[in-house]
Amino acid sequence: MKMLKFTVAATVLLLGLAASAYAQDDAAALYKAKCQICHGAGGKGDTPAGQKVGAKDLHSPEVAKLSDAELFDIVKKGKDKMPAYGAKLTDEQIKSLVKFIHTLK
């Protein structure tokens, strides 16, 4: 019985890790498709398109002080020259993008 519980727990853990990795890959693909053109691969906002529209450096103190809820609202509703993605992405996709932004180096 203990072995069965261990096997079930291990399976659940592995499935959770796989789902997390998939979500991370999905968020990375979304970032690349929707954000990277302006914010750049590292989130610095230093691409030609980003410089043209004044894209924020996602590592800047100005952005770092924003809560996840504020970042979510910016992605969903847009701000300044950043377009709104609320009609193009689900709330779950936007949440995954916000988490992904925190991983950029």
C-alpha cells in the first residue's frame, strides 16, 4: 500500500512538473510572438521597433515596482503605445506572460 501511495504521489508530481514546463514553453512562445518585437528577447526594450514606440525595459525599476495585477492589466488593456491583448489572449495566457516576464534576464 505504501508503494502504491508513493507511485501515485510521484506520478502526480511528474505530471505537475510536465504541465509547468509546458506552460513555461507556451508562455515563452507567446512572448516571442507578441512581445519580443518591441521588448526584445531579454526584455530590455532595445529593439528598433521598441525604441520607436518607447517600449519599457521590463527590468527597469519602473516596471519592477508594478504588481502582477498591474502588469496583467497593462497587457490586457494596453498602455500608451502598447496595444491591448485582451481580445487576442485569454486571461490565463496573460497570467503566464506576466510570470514569464519575471524570468527574463
